[in-house]
Amino acid sequence: MVSISDSPTDAGVLKTLLSNEQLLLFGGGVVMLLAAYLASSKSKSKSHSSSYPADTKSGAARSATGSALAERKFGHWEADHVFKLPIPPPFENWDMNKTKPQPYRAFKHKYHVTMGIRNMDWDSWIELDNEWQYYHDLKLQRLQEKGEKVHATSSKAVDASWEVLYELCAYLPHRYPSLFSYDDNSQVLKILATGETFDLKDKKNLDPIVTAAKCIQDDIAIMVEDENGDYSLESGCVALAGFWRITDKYQRTLDEIHLSGDVPQYATKLGPAMRKFFRRLTVNNPVVRNNYFIQTDNNLDWSTSIGPETKQEVGWYTAPAATDVNDLYFRSERQSLRRLPISGALVFTIRTYFMPITKLCQEPYVPRRLLNGINSWQSDVEEYKGYHKFKDVLMPYLLKKAEEQEAEGLNLDEEPEVYPF
């Protein structure tokens, strides 16, 4: 976990940003990623993995610093051919039928906006598990049914979309060699489990961002800087986001996304701070965070409880109150953010983990910790997370399960501190 920068300027920026729960993008997270970046850019970084070749590490170190990036002309990026994506070792004993999802439980006894921010280990850029096939099939179904309602790429992000696909071709076959193969000469990527092949030389017919999304369990989005210094969402395949649609954010700038939501102090303080964060993000300093929500239906792709996906105005205010704990699901996102070295674009990955609340509460310490965490939400967090739609069902259930565990001898003083797990 990184610590917050002690710079007076950065500290002021962070205080303003982190006190504003309404500043949210891609389901939340940019503010938290900003905290991580400002902190890590001030610290003396350590190598992410001793398995990386020495020339890769030294190459990354010679790439442009955040200060240097801040001086460049808006909308212009000098391709960084020095930095190379660190090639990961194979995931030990990974099996698409047996490897369980990472047990992210990104909540503490007291809710803090700033918790859990950390540098991303390059080995874990993309996390796959035994639910890969389900996610893959659901994405194919969504692409078939929704088409361009779940993906888009503008002319500004074509190169960046191809770049991230090539990065995945370098990463996935090394990390998950039983699932992927890639031939540098033929430029053919294969998903071994399904027999799907993708010819990367076929620039006319192959959609790079869709192909990237088919390979991973994450949704993926790319933001590009224009000549005014604004970042806008210019490419993405967002099929499993649950609460938001790419059509609502596509080609909109950070300002347009947040000012349309009447975010307090965005124009005077928050917007400039976010633009600074994006502008200074370096190629060798990726960050990652986790969040969580309670969902009142069991749909991974689109939460129908907030309304039909085809309806323009949807949200918690259109959702009915939950009446059965069996309808409640724990939805957790693992979000990563990194800058691409050649195009200079920013790429987000958003991996969603999804499970019934009743199953989650079988785990020791979880009911009490989640109960305490939700009880510490401030009113704006309650509104954003739909608290009033599920509180009458969830909170008594959490209390009951917590008391049952403690009556059976569970000692809260022995609870391990292993956030975000």
C-alpha cells in the first residue's frame, strides 16, 4: 500500500478530492488512483519483480518522469521505445477449471475513501480464473445482442487500441500459456480453450478493442488527451459494467462527465487536479484499487433492478427496495490504470467479481466487518451505493450472521488484516 504524498500542494489536492464522494468515473476510482499516483511518484520506487530482465528495469527507469510529462505540449506524445512491458512468469499451477477467483473483500470495519490504494505488480496486470469461460461466453452473447452499444473506438484511439492488443499478446501467452498462444511471425493470437484465432495482420476486419475484451474477464477503456489537455473516453469494450454504459460516456471529456453530474467544486478544484494526475502518469507506474457495491439482482452484465438497459434515465432512484436477502449480491471491482508507451493513451481495466451475499457471509469475520463498514458510510456514500434500497434486508442479516459466528467462538481479536482480501 502506498502512502499519501507530504507535498503541501498535493496534500491539498488530495484533501479536496478524497472528501468528494461524488467524483466518480467508470464506476468510481479515478480519485483513488490519483492518490496512489501522487504518493508513488514521490517515493523511491522498488522493482516490481525480481524476475524481470535487467534491461527492462533499467529501460523503465529511463522513461520520462511525471515532471517531464507535465512540460510536454497538450495532445502530443513522444513514443517511448525504451520502455518494454515486463514479461510475467507463468501463473503457477493455473487451471481454467480449478483456479478460483481472487477473494477480494475490499471493505474494512470503518469505511475510508482512501483505503487500499497500491502500486500494481506487473505480473498481475490481468487476473484470470475458473470463471473465464462464463465471462467469455457472456461477453460474446452481449456483443451479439448489443453490438456497438457495448463497444466503440474513435479515430483518435485506433492506434492505442491496437497497442493494448499487442501488449496483451505479449502478456497473456506468458502468464497463461495453457489458454493462449501467439506467434510473432504470423501475428496470430489463439485462445486454445475455444479454438478462436485472431489475425492481427487483418487490420481491416479485426476490431482490436473487442478482441482484447474477448481474451480477458475485464471490461477495458482507453482515454486520449486532446490539444486542450482534456482526456476523453475514445475506445472501449464495456459489456459487464452492471451500472453504466459506454454509450453514456463515449467521447465525453472528464469535465463533461463530471459537470453534467453537478459535482461540487469540480470546475474550480477537482477538474484541474484530475487533469494534472492524468497528464503526469508515467508508463512505468501503473496503479490498482478495489471497490465494492451491493447489487439487488444476480445479473453480472446489467443490473436490471435499477431499470432496463434501454432506458435513458436509470439509477438507484428507479430501483425497488429489496425484499429477500437471496436477491442480494456482492459486486467488487479491481481497477487498474496504466499509460501505454507508444500512443501515450491511458488504459483502464475493470474486472468485476460477483457472488451471493449469503455465500459471502459464510466466511469468518466477513459479516461483522461488512456490517461495521456499511454502518460507517456517510450519507453521500449511502446515496451513491443505494443503501436505502437494501438496508432493511441486508443489515439484520449481517448482524444475525455475525452474532452466530461469534456465538460459535469466533474471536474478533484474531481477525487477520489482509486488505483487500
